[in-house]
Amino acid sequence: MGDWLLSRKSPNLACYLVPTLEYLGCGAYDVSRRRFSFTETTGLSESDTHVPTKPPATPLAAESFDGDSLAIEAGKMMARVAEEATTLALSPVQRFACSLSEFSNAEELRCRLGELSLPAKGDFVVYRFQTDVPGKFHAVFPESSVRSYKLSRKNEVTDDGVTLYVGSSRDFASRLLQHFGFGFEGTYALHLTRWVPESLRQTQIVLEYWTVRNCNQVRPIVLQTLEDYLWDHSRPVFGRRGSK
């Protein structure tokens, strides 16, 4: 039967023979000998030979680790990530200062952003928002019960912190529209113009950002280390650490 199946123009069909025979309870496959052995059917009725039996459990193919080897291999992986991260080429830091009072709608913000020659869609950008009074923004942050849009997480305020948010994006212009409050309500972002009161609309907000050159040649886990380090260093008032 195996030869007949292989003679068909779809050799992959033969791969189903042994699993099918095992499922029908006709025998068992010896992995070490690579041989299928039929079960003796003497004394069984025809109906007995066709009763499916539960196939034997297949051992997991994943490599097994003890505690030490798992820790060692994890350390090796992180060492490789660290080595790759140190070779990344980033643009010089770019800064953009503004206040929320400058933008009453999305079109005004787009015009302002258009003057900045922002990184193109697809470029990997790491960025942060900063202000001299993060505690004031933190104090007026609305609770989830009184808003319909999805805000980034509220963190603790640190005494020496000036950072509102740290993030990364491959569509930077679109992401900025979301953060300033002119994007889709269902996307987690700062949505600043939706909740910041008039008393803070004149407050200066500084956006800093870095662009990774040749980002498509870099592993995602290496790119993520940039945002994670900036998050740990800046301790932002809003947002969560790690990949979203």
C-alpha cells in the first residue's frame, strides 16, 4: 500500500498512512526502528478491528532545560541582543516644542508636523514627551468611568521626572495625531486635547525623537530594547513598559 501511495503524483499522501493505521487501531509505529507493526486480529470480529483507539502520546519536541541551562541560554540570548543594540545607527535627537493651545483641530497639527520633515512611514522611531510640570497633568488625568476614549496607563509621579510618555512607532506622524487627541478613540494613546484643561493648554510640551537607520535589517527584539531603556531611564508618568 505504501508503494502504491508513493506511486501517486502526490507523495505527501503517503505521510498519512501510518497515522491513519494507528488511529484505526491496526498497529503501532516503532520510532527507533522506523517500522510499523500490525496488531494481531485473530479472534476479533470485523467490527472490532475498526474501532478507533486512542493513539499513543507523542513526546514534546521542545528541548528540555534544567534550571541552570535555561538561565545560561537566556543570558546568552540577552548578550546577543545587547551586542546588536550597541551597533545600531540612530539619527541625532530631534526636538519639537509646542503647547496644546496651538492646535484646535487635526488640520492645524498636520500643517505644523508637515514643517518638520518627520520620518517616513515604516521608519522605526523612539520618542518621548516631556514637560516641566508632569505632576499637574497627572493630577487631572481622567478616570476610565468618565471617558469614552482609551488612555495610556497612569503611573506614579517621581520627584525628578519630567517625562509624560515614552513610545516607539513605525508610523510616527499618525501616532502623534493620536497622542494629541485627533486619532481614533479606541486606540490607546495620550489623547491630550480631549482631557487637558485650559489651565494647562499654554504649558510647553517638548517632543524628542530618534530614528533608527536601516531599521528593516534589525530584529524587533533589538529595536524594543531602545524603547525599554528609554522608559526605564525616563520613568514616564503615563504609558506602560514593553511591547504593546
